[in-house]
Amino acid sequence: MTDSVQAADLTFNRSVTNKIEVLAESDSRLAADRLAGAAREAITAWTLAVDGDEARLAEIAPPHCVSYLLQPERRRWRVAPGPRVTGIEIWKLEPESGEINVSFDFTGRRQFTDPDEAARAGAAADDELQFVGMIELTLDPSGGQDDPFPWRLTFGNSQTLDEYRGYTYTVRQEEPQEYERRTGSPAGPAPAGRVQQRTEGRARRFRLLSGFAEHDEKLGSTAEVHFTGEAVPTRDEAEALIEPAIWEETTRALGQGDWRPSMNWLDVIELLDDPS
């Protein structure tokens, strides 16, 4: 899946862009095209390693970085072959230490290294998930400005998007018992299969339900909102929709204050239609 690395959109954080404009004049390695090329090459090396060829990654990274990129620390699974990179961001540049920090989004599956963990995951063990990878590249002191890859990969890690965001995110259909509690009537046959991402010309109704906590005050509660549209709200859209409701519930329970509630889980539930 190395083609996905080259096809993925690559962006620069604004702070990096501002630095590049000045630094590239004295060090060509810090020019935008060189930084972008370095990021893509490092992620390509990771992709090849996930698919079984660790040679290039081992050339640019110490063994512990290789290990953490392929199998996240303290996890009983590794990234399965065939990940698809969907986006890359160079979000930090430290010219004094010669470091750049890169994050990349990818979709893929987990390959469990512990049979018990795979059994606990059940059917979800085969689900395609969203992940976030993080790498740090540091200029090699022995490399010059003409070196095609004057970098060493000095840090690497990957995790599921749920782990990165700090809460579990689920998109699902309303269950018949949920429909009956909501309407007081039995539900008709539920549509089979996964929730369709988009429909054209048909308004769909969603219930966004989140469990959250304000840990300093040991408050745990839930919040919900309803949303109507032709498409399932994206994760970012769902966060933006539920956050005011979380804040309203927090201030209702605790009063106005400098609270910092955090989500534990967020479900986007497509409501079943009336059988009639």
C-alpha cells in the first residue's frame, strides 16, 4: 500500500510554514519539498515494514523505534499488513535540534499477537479501524545538505484513533428495544448491514449519545443531541455537536466554573423509521 503514501494529502502546520520561509534560505534540507519528501519516505519505509519488508525502516531507525511503530507499546496486537495512509501533517519543526514531527492517519486492521486478546475482541478483531501514527525525524549530524535523506527516525508510535482521542467512538443502528423505549411501540424489521455513510434525497435522524466525566469533581454523566441529515456526521462533526450538550449538563450539575469534562465514549445512533 505504498501508493497510498504518495497519494495522501500532506499539510504543514502554520507554525512550520512560517519557519520554513526563513530557514530554507540557509539550509536546503528544511525547504518544504525536502521536508515533505522526508516525511513520505519515512512513512513508506514503515508501510513496507508492516507488509513484511523491514530493511528500509531498519536503515533509518533504531530497533526500538521499529518495534513501537509496528507493534504499539503495551499492546497485544500489531498493525496488520495492508494499511492505507489517508493524510499526513508536518506539525512541528525545531531547527535548533534539527527535528521534525509528523503525524499520519491511516486505516487498517489489528493483527493480534495474544490469542486471549483476540478472543475477547470477538468479531471486532477483524474490523477495519482508523489509526494515527506519529514519527520524529532528526537531522543526522553526519549528513550534508546534498544527502538525499539526511534524517534518522528517532521516535515512532502508532495507535487507534480511539486511543489517540481518548474515547470510544461507535456508529450503529438503533436497536429494536431502544426504539420501543423511545416510541412505546414495537419496532419493525431493522435494516441489515452496516450504517450507510450517505444517502441522497432522504433525511435521516441520528441520536448522539455520550458518556463523559469531570474527573476533578468526580462527576460522571451522559449527554445527548439529535441530528437530521442525509449523511452520518463525521467524527469531528459529532464532537462539535455533542460538546455544548456536555457543557450544559456539566454546568447544570456543578454550576458555572472552569470545568474540563472529557468524553469516555460517543455513540452515533441512526434512529429506526416508524414501521407504518
